[in-house]
Amino acid sequence: MKPFIFTLAMLILFSIFLTYQTDNNTYNRQLEKLKQVADECSAAAGLFYDEEAFSAGLTIYNQEEGKKAIEYIIKKNLDLIDEHSPSDKSYWKDTINYKVVFFDNSNTVFPHSYTDDLNRFTKLIAEPTIIVEINAGKPPFRLKFLQLRNAVRSSAYEYLER
């Protein structure tokens, strides 16, 4: 009876380890994808700028078109449906939220110190910059005793005037 109980305990323990390792590997891949999506969003939003102001030497972003591009990229890459809720194919189960901040010649005097509340980082902004932050919520781990924080990734696109 002792070998049976020991074998059963080891089987349960190894199952927990295997489940955690599988979930953790998937989560790390999805975090990397989330970072790549944030990079794509900030770069795409940087493509929309006021051409007349640019010809005068000013960088002013078209925020409305930039936000449309960001929403499209997030929706397509993270398998979302309306209202930023994930579809059945999506890894994420919570509603995806994003925040975008535009710093350009129309609303900022450079250099400018930016402090992010959610990630708690400070950045000195010396050039026109777009910061995109995506909050995907808690990861869907199968082990309920794991309490992880929300998955948040951010990216900044800087236009270097040289």
C-alpha cells in the first residue's frame, strides 16, 4: 500500500509541475506577442501626422487616425471582437484595455518628464513620442492557487529629428 500511495502522490505532484510549466511557457510566448503588438501599434500611429506642419518643421500627430490604426492592430493581432472583448480563439479572457499618449509639438514642450501610473516608470521625452500601453488582464492559468498580476506591455515610438 505504501508504494501505491507514494506513486499516487508523485503522479499528482508531477501533474502540477507539468501543468504549471505548460501554462508558464504559453504565458511567456503571449507576453512576447503582446509586446510586439504594442511595438506595432506605436509605430503605426507614428505614420499619421500633419503634413503641412511637418513641412514647416513641426511634428504633429493625427491622433484620431493613429487611434484607429492602434485599435485595428490590437483587434486583429489579439483575436478580439467588438468592445475589445476576446474571441474564443484568443489566449486572453479579460477585456483588453489600451492607453495611448501622444507627445508632439502641438501639446508638449520638450524636454518633458512622463510618469506612467500603471507600470510605475518615468521617461524623459526629448522628441515627439507616442506611448502605447496594452493591459490584457490576468492570464488564464489552470492552477487556481496562482495569483498573477495583469499582463501589461508598453512601447514608445520616438521621432528623432536629425
